[in-house]
Amino acid sequence: MELQRTDLQKAVTEGILTAESAEALWHFLQSEPPDRPTFQGSHILYYLGGLLAIGALSLFMTQGWVLLGGWGLAALALLFGLLTTWLSHWFLQRKQLLIPAGIMLTLSVVLVPLAIYGLQMGLGYWEDVLPYQAYHTKIDGRWLVMEWGTLLVAALLLWRMPMPFAVMPVAVTLWYMSMDLLPLLLGTPGWQGVTAQNISILFGLGMLLLAFAIDVRQKGGLDYAFWLYQFGMLTFWGGLSFRSSDAEWAKFFYFCINIGLIVLGGLLRRRVFALFGGLGMAGYLGYLSHKWFSDSLLFPFVLIVIGFALLYLGVWWQRQGQALTERYRGHLPQMIVRLWER
């Protein structure tokens, strides 16, 4: 929750704070360094500039860079990496600007696969030269060297300068790795079939468990688990949703899993679980509508009733949820209680 000045004025009106204490509290909050991303002009410019730079060094890398040759490409990526790492330290230590420091550190991590690609190219590893852009579009087991190298360097950088945004390329790398492992394990060039989906589900679960382990241990209000939750959920839910089965019980079980994701999202206070769970529920209801109730006038009305019931449940929970939480607090795992107290 982002505190606004009007919230403090309302507290004064309710007699919770005095006008003097509310004014002092507001000035104190304004004097604190902004270590959390907010929807303000400077932060928008930070992320816009950072995302453009990240895109230029990854998704939008032009083929012209290959003209530098493998060694030239590796040297340039290393030079940029050292510069961005130094800038990250400078922003953090000299200016106390956490967001620009995190963006610079993220750029350092993004440059690692490019540097490794250049080294591989210089050593003649890529006989059939795939352009660097293919790293983000084509599945190939040979990318794994770049991915392992990225994870190693990222772990060292995050150990020295822990920045939440710099976890984003780590999560993307793990997502890529979940797909690139398949050609190595099965000796097949594509990503398809039940085995591929199972690997995706297991890899996604691993990322989610890692995110949860970080979530229950992180302190200081900084969210290091955010990106791991996003891409872990994408990997897990994607593998689960692309599994095909003609058994009705399997489809209903998928529906139940998505309901469970929504409940889990509420317990962990993570919207990404509710988002994907809602998509899965909508997909299952769409399947029922198309296959079993395509000619029924009653089915849309049933869905409307269910929708209104869920809305009413939301209103009820908003009014009674805090009291219920306090009542059953002692029966909940302490790690969940700690998440709620943040």
C-alpha cells in the first residue's frame, strides 16, 4: 500500500493522529530515499531508459555486431559490463539511488550471455553461426553454456550488490534453460510432447519453491522473489496448460489446480497466482461452454450467478477477512503469518 498525504489527513479527521504529528510523519516519509518503485515521473524515466538499454543489448541486438568478430564482441560486452557494474556501485554508494543502481546491475547480467557468445564464436564453437538474436527466439541445447555462465555471474553480482530488479534476467535465464534442456536430455531439436511439458512443470515448480524460500527470508521491504514468481508461474502453468488429455477427470483436476492457485495467491499475497489461476478457470469454463453446453440457454446464466457469487464473496471477505485471519492466525504456518505482516 502506498501512503498518500490524504491518508494522513483522514487519520487526523478520525482523531488517530494530531495535525502536528501527521505533518511531521509526512516530512519524515518524504525525506526517506525512494527505494521502492512507484508510479512517478523519475521512476518511469528510469525504467524506460533501462528497458531500452536492456532491449538494445538482448532482443534488438543487430547482426552488425557480428562484424566485430567473436573476440571483438566479447571484449566490447566485457567493457560494457565493467562500466555498468561500476555505475551500479556509484549510483548506490555515492548517490543512494537504488533503482538506477539496480538497472545498471541488471544490464551487467544481461551482457554476460553476449560475452560468452562472443568467446564461443572466437573459439569456433558456432560452426553454423546462429545470430545472437536467436538466443531469445530459438531453442537449442548449445545455449546452456551461456545460461549457466549467466547464472554464475549473476549470483556473484547479487551476492556483492543485492538488487531486486537484477533478479529479472536470472528468472528469464531459468525460463530459457527449462526449454533448452530438452534437446540435451532427449536428443530432439523441438519442444513438444508430454516429456517437454513435464520438464516445464517441474522446472516451474522448482523456480516457485526457490521464490518462496527467498520470500520468507527477505527483509527490508525489497522484493527479491518477484521475478522468480512471475517466470516460475509462467513455466509451471504453461507446461500444465499445454498438456492434452481426453479424460474429463483430468480436465476437472486442471480446473481444481487453478482454483488452488488463486487460493495460494491469497495466502502468499502474490497476484501472479490469481492471474494465471483465473486464466485457467476461464479456459476450463470455455471448454465446458463449447463442448457440453454449446446449445444451452441456461449455461450463461449459471456463469453469471457464479460470477455474482464470487463478487459477493469478495465484498464479504473485504469486510470479514481481517477478523477471520486474526481468529485463525494461530493455526497458520508462521512463514505465512510473516508474509502477511509485511
